[in-house]
Amino acid sequence: HRLTDKEVKEYDNLWEEYLMKRETMGKKNGNLQKDLVELILLRQFIAAAAIPHTIEMVENAIEMGRKVIVFTSFTEELEILARHFGKLAVTHNGPMSTTMKQKSVDSFQKNDKIKVFIGNIKSAGVAITLTEATVVVFNSFSWVPGDNEQAEDRAFRIGQKNDVNVYYQL
């Protein structure tokens, strides 16, 4: 999906503010750490803009009787998606205890009423099995391709008997 005209304008404004701030501060070479933080703000904007499209994709998959994994990079997008799907979803992110994380995995794998697993890529992208899913949606994704591949593999594990579709919101 493309950004709406309004979203493009908001994104451009964020970018222009970033460039003006750099110029005002006389940043020719910049400060790498600060520059990365500023660019993360743009990534968060794009992640937020993708949420309605991810919701639509997930709802369509649920209507077709499929279970879905949604990966996120930021806590805020995970929380928005979790609120939207409510009792149909479980979450998995860094602040959760190991016990709560395992409970989310077990619920998704064993409970037919749980249709959506929403996980942070860093937290849920390794060392868990989610073979009940046949759809994987990246609402946002890591800058590190290997992190994304590892996350995809949560659905491609021993015991997976179905085709799995993976979608990246670009």
C-alpha cells in the first residue's frame, strides 16, 4: 500500500524538520548516534502508517480461517495492534517475563480462539515455534535482514504442514 497524500506530506515535513535542524546545528558530518535516533522517528512514522493495512490483511486472513503472526519493531505499534485484536491475540515482547512469553506461544499454538500472535522482532524472532500460523505480516521490520529471516522462520519449523505466506509492509 502507498502512503496517502496526507501521510506523504507529514513524512516530508518530518524529513524537512530533520534537515533544517541539522543545518541550524551546523551538522555537516553529523553525530551518528543522534542521526540514527532521528531516523528512527521516521521509521516509527512509517510503522504507524502501516497499521491500518496490517489490520486489514490480518482480518482477511482470519476470515479465511488462518492464524497470523504480526511482527513489529516498536512497542507502540505492538500495543495498538494488540488493543485492536483484543482477546483474539497474544503478544510477545522484551519486557514480558519468560513465563508470560511462553504462555503466549502456547496459547497461540494450542488455543483455537487465539488467531493472532503479535511479537517484537527482537523478542519473538528467535527460538520459538509458531507452526499454527500460515500468514506472517511484518508491520515494520529490522534494518538487519538476518533478523527478519529469523523471524520468518518461526512459522517455517519442523511440524509445519501448510504453505506459509509472508508479507512485508513497504
